[in-house]
Amino acid sequence: MSSAGEENPQEGKTEQKQEGQFTNRLAKETSPYLLLHKHNPVDWYPWGPEAFEKAKQENKVIFLSVGYSSCYWCHVMERLVFENPQIAKYMNENFVNIKVDREERPDIDDIYMTSLSVYFHLIGAPSSGGWPLSMFLTPDREPFAGGTYFPPTDQGGQMSFPRVLQKVNQLWSTNKEQVQQSAAIIAKEVARLQKEEGAKEAISLENRLVIAGVRSINASYDAEYGGIDFSDVTPNAPKFPTTSKLVLLQYDIQAAEQNPTAAESAKVLYHTLDAMANGGIYDHLGGGFHRYSTDRYWHVPHFEKMLYDNGQLAGVYARAFEQTGKQQYKQVTEGIVDFVLRELTDPQGGFYSALDAETDGVEGEHYAWSQEELKKILGDDYPLFAEFYGLNEPARFDHGYVLHRVTTLEKLAEKHNTTADELASQLAASRGKLLSVRNQRKPLLKDDKILTSWNGLMIEGMATAGRVLKRPEYTAAAEKAAQFILDQMRDKEGHLYRSYRGGEARLNAYLDDYAFLVQGLLALHQATGKQQWLDEAQQLTDLQIALFWDQKEHGFFFTTHDHEQLIARTKNAYDAAIPSGNSISARNLILLSELTGEPRYRQHADQTLQLFGRIIKRYPGRCAQLVQAVGEYLQTPADQRQSAVSAYDGIFVSPEEGSDQLVAVNPGLELLVAAGLGQTAQQKKQVTANAYLSVDKLPAGKTCQVAIVLNIEKGWHINQNPSSPDFLVPTTFSIKSAQNLKLKDIKYPAGHQFKVSGFDEPLLVYEKQVVIRGTLEIPASAAGKEEKLELQVKYQACNDQTCIRPTTISKVGKFKVAAPGETVRQVNQKWFKTD
């Protein structure tokens, strides 16, 4: 059961125009995602002055729909909602409808996704977003309501899109002033949040910051199956490459003399790289990495292949080979680069964006195999191949086997009395046969737009691979891509464009485009020694400073100074699937200062790090590349790294509450709450909780029982722990403790079967009421103190048609820890009976 906002395969896509089919303004766009909507009966506008002027002249609400080419729910909404003539007619008559590709316009996506979070907060809805992003704006482009996926008809408590449209239209027609007030509140809060992210806090740039960042990453390591960002609370959650964090661990290993964390980082990094290289997230036939693993074991991926993932991972695996000499890392690097050159490279040199995940609406079918098919193709070679690639295990994917390595060449060679080289040769021949067969299958959809920032990541990875592996053809391909961008994706003043497709470069570039391309050019300079690439990097950096630098507060804005005015101007520090533009800019500036001897670059780097000092101190795991920039800054001679801001001794202080918090809902927002746009009625929650201790005081040095009672609304259910099927979100119980109490021996009751249409096997779920119990261990050192204990239960509520997003419910209480000799009484015993 997927909820809107999750990444899944596309559905219902078509490029074939039927006779008499409507064609809208998106037919003139170059984005493959926008072009998929060009025959919708919706009168779509691209983001631009024509749409804004129409909204003002006709005094209409703007409906903004933001998505991307591999978003499952984007295409479901397109097929079920935007292709519906009746719905489209109402949209065209009452709204100005704008469609945006988030990959082309990340600025719009970021601002209005933040707006959705603020809106959800104000109306008390679960504070999570996703795609498609569906926002309603005033003619001045200020947001006042929104959601993600809206169905064509009412489903499981979720309002249909036609009803949403009617309610929004009614609100605008009858309460326009109040709606405008609400929109102004949301816009003001979005602007405040963006400014808060860059709140300056003077810090001392010390190696302690780097060590703290590395430790925060290593603390989330899955010691059993590899990977980081792992939690025991949700062990079956999807696993992502988190490449920005892996790069920091590589830096930590390289700086082993300064950092006591290097040995632990090596264990975490290489186990993770091994697990990914062996797993189904890596394409063992065609090379390259899929987007992420849907399970803890790296076996079954989400099958889309993104340029930005493969660009970053090419550099990571090449450097891992450089550090260790391990041949598998070299082979994986070659697999990535060869895949990109074969399938994602334009004849002119630029790199395409993505390869889709599905065939005829079925995700992963292109990559999956049946045992019968494999036996027929491989013949006598099948048993050995099956033993190496996990084909003797039960299939973990609905549509067949996904190849993943379950043993090593050495172990299997020894078992079969052969050499590792002979075995490798035999397996390579089998892979070649299978790839030839796979290439005859229906080709996957390719997103062939060329994005400057993603190309920068691939240029860096490919140049690094060429240098480390001594493969000049890789370096030459990276140079060709760089030259293509410099020749074809700049205006007369040398300003970069964001996107290129069909012979046309368009859209002003963002900070990421400049920063990532400069990083790639510096990698080319390192790989080739050519002054040309250093000169180009320096010129683009100077232009970046002129276009993006904040002279007052420092740091780089995401958009240029002459960019169109939106409701907020962002300045991001956090890494996600790609690193933040400010972090890569800081690293570029440090390197440029070393290569050119110009101190102004170092000053800009220092000021950037100081701007985000609070974030680096408090959330180092979320800004790994800024943490790495601190380490690289400190590696330079002492006389070159005087901090521009006075030192601050307090390191790693507790987060403070924001002084300017939303405290009231204005009447216009109350109307929106009453409308409940697309949200299950918030006045009636799907799950409520009560919690109980088995004692009146916590016994120091001993244990007591805790129980949390979940009451589930009629018609809804939550998933059993462990979940079944295992890809569902299990219900989990955890605590936060001031006195370091530990939660042990959690008892999740058995669920019951629940049959859902479309699933072959029944789900195991909890309905009505469920009691989860656990044991609290209280340290003796807590005696006589007060404990503030927070209980948290994470769950996903579903009915027989839909699921809401995973939600966490909390219960907080203050309890005395008994002093030595103080009596502790038993209480609430009815909740601890297990009969």
C-alpha cells in the first residue's frame, strides 16, 4: 500500500496523440514530464507571466501542480484526474492551472513544499508532503491551501479533487479577503523559515565539529547489513545511498592522523559499499545503481536509475578503490561509467537525467527473471550462476528474481575446485548472455533532458574514475560533457542555463548548477592537469559570487539576484539526494584558494561556514558536506585560516525554541480547516493513545512495566509488528528519556488477517484497540531525580482503499524516581494482564 508522495513507477503514460485530441500550451515545452501532459484536456500553463496575468485579470485562483517524470502518484493523478474531461472543464472555467517540473524548477518546488508544510501545521494535519504537490495560490502567487495526491472520487475519508476544487472556488468567491489574509500568513512564515535556516551563530572552526559530524553518521550504521541512517525502531525502512555522508566518511579515513573516528568510519563505509555493490540496488548486468533499496538487505530496489546518484557513486567507488585496492570497487566504478556512456549520453556529450523503472506499468519487469527463463538461456551454466546470484533462495520480488551476490568469488571457487579468475570469466560470460536477452525487451522510458547540476556531478565522478582507474576515455568523456555545457548552455554574458533538450537551452541556472559544475571542472583539472579547466572553474565561481552571494548576511542564495521574485528566497545548507549548493560552494572556494593563492575565496568559504554555524553544531549529520568543508578548511596553513567571526566556546548546545512561533489561526484558516481540503477530517483522528506505568514512582536500579494503549477508529487499521508483507510500515514503540531509561522486551501482540484487493496474501493488522507493553530499565544513578519520559508510537493508518502517511503519536509525562528506601506501589494493573 503506497501513499501519495512515495517514489513508485509511472502509470498510464502515453505520447501518442489521438485524432481530435486536445493539445495545451505544454506542447511547446522541452521537459519530458511536462510533455506527458500536453494532451490533457486541462488548459495547462507553464509557470510564467502569461498565467499570472490571466489570474490577475480574471481574478482567479491559481492551481499549481508540481511533479517529476518518475513519480508514481503524479502519473496516477494525471491519468485519473487530469485526463477526466468533466474535471478538466471545471478546472478550466474556474482556475488558472500551472504545471511545473520540479527538476527544472527546484526553487518553486522548495518554496511551495515548505508552504504545504506550514499549511498542514496550521490546520493540524500530519506535517508531511510529497508529490504530486498540489497547491492553491492567490493571483499574487501566495499559497493558502494544498495537498498532494487527490483522487477523482471520495476515497476512505479523503476528499475527491472535484469536491476540493468546489470548496476552494467557494472560499475564494465568498471569503476572498480572509483567504488573502491566510495566504499572507503562510507566505510570511515561509519567508521566516527560509531566513531562520541561515541564522548566524559565531563558531570556532575546530576539528571537534568534524569528529561530531562523523560520529553522528556512524551512530546510524546498520552493523548487520550495512548502510547508514538506520534505526532499530524501523528496521525495514527503505535504504538510500546517502552519498554525501559516504563522501564525508571517505574524507575522515583520509584524515586518519587528525581524526580518532577513522577506523570506525572505514568499517561503516566499506561494509556499506560492499552491501550496495553486492545487492540488487546495483545492476549486475548493465551496470549502474538504481535509486534506493526497498528493504533492509539491499535486495530489491526502486528500479529507476538517476544520473545524480550514479555521478556521485562513481566518485565514491573510484576513491574507495584508490584507498583499498579492492578490485570489486574498480569493477563497480567501471560498471557505473560504462552504463552512463552507453545509455545516458547525448551524442553531443551531455548526460541525460534518468532511466525509468517500469515496463507497461509494471516496475522492475525489465530487470527481473524467472528461474525457467534463466535455465533456458544459461543451460549447464545455470547452477553456478544461481549459487552466486541468489537464485536458490525464494524470490523477494513479485515479478521474478533480482540478481544479487550472496557469496564471494573466492568462496565459490574453492567450493567448486576452480580459481577465482576462472569463475569470474564464466560468470561474466553468463552475464553477457543475459544482458543480450534483456536488451531485446521493451526499452525503458528515458528522461533525456540535460541538467547542468546533475551533469556537474557526473563530470566529477567520471573525471575521478578516469584519473584513479587510469582510463583516459573516461576523462575524455567528462571533458566532452563539460565543453558541451560551456558551449551550449551559456548565454552571451557567460551565465549558465539550467536545462537543455531538443537543441534548446533554457531557464536561468541555480546555485547548484554553478557549484556542481565548478566541482566537476576542478576534478577535470586534477585529472588532466590542464589550466583550461581551472580557469573555467575560477571564472564561473567569480560569476557565481556576483550572482548569488548575500552581501549582508553572507552565504549563497539558491537563485540569482535578478531571478523572478517569489514569496521567499531560499538559502539551503542541508544535503539530501544531492549535496547542498552552499556546502559544495564552500569546498570549491577552499580548493580554489589553495590552487590560485587568492585569499578572497577563503574568506567567502569562512563566511559561508559561519553563516551556517548553528546548523553545523546542532545537526552535523544533516549537513555532511558542510562538515567536510570545515575539515578541509582546517587542513590549510594556520596563517591562511583566520576566522572572520570571533570564536564561540559553547559547542553542541541544546536547540532553542524559536522566538517567533505561529500562535493563532486567523479566520480565513479556520475556513480552510472546516473545508478540510483533501485531508481526512482532523477532528476525528484515526488513532489515539493512552499510556500507563505499572508503578507510582520509577524504581531506581530496577525495572517496571509500561503500556501504551492505541484506540483505532472504526474502518481503519494499522500494521502489525513485524509487518506482513514485510514492505509495509510496522507499528513501532520507542521512548525518549531525560535520565537515560532503557526500553526493553517490547511485546507487540499478534495481528489478525485483513484481505485487501490486489494483494495475493492477507495483511496482518491491528484494529479497534491494541496494547503494546515493554519493560523500562531505570539506572540507579537516577534515584531521587525527576524523569521526563516521552513515549512514541509510529504507525501508518489505512483503510481498505487508502493509507495516510506514517505518523508518530507521542505521550509525555513527568515522574519521580524513587529515592533509596522509598516505597514504590503497583498501579494500573489492568493494563498489564496478558490473559
